[in-house]
Amino acid sequence: MRRAACALLLLTAAAALADPPKVPDPLKLPVGEDATVTVKVPAGQKGAFRAAFDPADCTFFRGWSDAAEEMVFLVRPKRPGKFRVVFWTVGEAASSELVVDAGDPPPPPTPGPAPPGPAPPAPDALAAAVRAAYDADPSPTKAADAASLAAVFRALAAPGSGVNDPAVKTAGQMADVVQKARAALVGDRLAAVRNLFGVAFNAGGVPRDPAAALSDADRKTASDLLTRFATTLDTLR
């Protein structure tokens, strides 16, 4: 009888020493950052907990879990420090402790190097070639001729006149208008410079077939080229 009583006492003591809820290792967390904590409760038991800190210092609340043997919590420290939560199995004496070690928030990222600025404009090959041809021209009137040619090009590019005259309907008529306007003021002077502009004009996207009808896009292309040529001539003076 005495042996049976002793055995019953031992069994009761063993039950009282059942494992407490299993908590994760100490959690390191920056201030202001959220984390989810899962605590395992012994099978068939209910867990309880007590936070040993002011909720104003650290948010710690229980969330929903479909698993009966799990307790899920959301934690968010609001200041640096160590925050402790005690867990135990209801009806048991043993407990476990979760430690949340909150540190200062990470410093803001160091700004990287400033993005590169816009790339420098590509060298203007036409302008360089025109400058070389102009410098090699021995004519004493080349400065005045360059100014006159720039004025001709701008007049040809003006709205409603020159290449934009509605009466100029084909690429051949446009070429005649350009040639006659140039010859009226410059004649045959600045030949090397004019030849460079002629090559650039023909390669710039205007129709090459004299019989081709001019579209609004063709007239704009021609106007843009003539304006560019005038600007190039302005840099020679």
C-alpha cells in the first residue's frame, strides 16, 4: 500500500514538471520594426503569458493561429532595450522566457554618388568641315558672304515662303528656289562651303526625285536643315 502511494506521488510530480511552452531564441529587432513570434505549447495543454514591460515601450499582442498548439504574437519595440515575456502552461509551475532585444533603428542609407550629368553634345562634323572650308577660302568678302548666305537660308525656311511656299510643289521646284535665292546674293563665292551644305541637304531626308511631291513633313525637314545651316554660318563670324 505504501509503495502504491509512493508511485502515485511520483507520477503526480512528473505531471507537474511537464515542459513549459517553447519560445524562440532571443530576438534581436531594430526599434520600429515588426516581427512575428511563434510559441509552441505542449500537446493538449493551454498556454498563458505575461509581458514584463509597459505596452508604451513595446507592442506585443497575440494574433490568430489555426494550430491549437501554437501561440502567435506580433512584436514591435518602440524604444531600445530588452523586453521580456514569460510563458507557462496553464496548471504547471515551470515557465519559459522570451527576450526581445531592441536596438536603435538602422541609420539612413548613405547617399551614393550623384548620377552623371547629361553627356556632352556630340561634335558637329558638318560645322567642323564648314569651318575648315571657310578658313581655307582666300576671298576678302567671305565674312559678308557668310552673313548673306545665312540670311538666305533663314528666308528660305520662313513660314509661307521659300521651301514652305504652297506654290513650290515638287522636290525639283524646291531645289530651284534654293539655288536661285543663293545665287542672287552670293553668286559663286564660298563654293567649298556651299558644296558641304548641298551634300548635307541631299542626305538630310528631303526627296531626291525632282518629280516627288512635297509633303508637310518634307517641308519641315528642309526648313530644319536650312535653319541649321544658317546657325552654322553664324559661328564663322
